[in-house]
Amino acid sequence: MRYESQLKITKHAYKRAKERLGWSRKALDRMLSIIHEYGFTRHEAKGELKKYMLKQRRKYKSKAYARVYGEVIYFFRDRSLITLYRLDNEYIKYLVISKAA
């Protein structure tokens, strides 16, 4: 079984993807492994974005972890995407173009 195929998406996350990003279930299904693999973690974040990610992580308890991909922060718990938010403009300047850069 492939690593990515073990990822799951909650009903709540599907609902939020539609509401906040205009994405269909199929679009989120396609993007999930990309988000998880290429999204950056709080350890890779800088400045206020890192502080924001830590604050949000506490909101979802210690088992939750976040990935930022594009201008969206995705929250996972136990390898399941549980919710997502579009980042506020004040955090956009802390985004990196690429993890490899």
C-alpha cells in the first residue's frame, strides 16, 4: 500500500474545502497527497506564520499537525485531514516559494 493512500479526509474537511476554496470532493482527493508531501510544516515556517501555526496546533490538541500549501493551512490528525483555512494576508509574506528553495 502506498504511503499517500493511507491518508483520509473527514466529511468536515470536504465541507470546508467546498466552502472556503470552492473545491469539489474530487479536487481535494487529487490534492491530498500533494499537500501532505509538499506542504511545509511549522518547523519550516518563519516569523509570525510559525507562531500562528503553533497557536492553531494547540487549538486542535497535540495529535494534530499542520501543512501549509499555497495560501492555505491544512490540519491533520491521525493521518486524516480534519479542516483547512485560507491564510490571512498578514501571513502570506512568510510563505516560501518552494520547500526545495
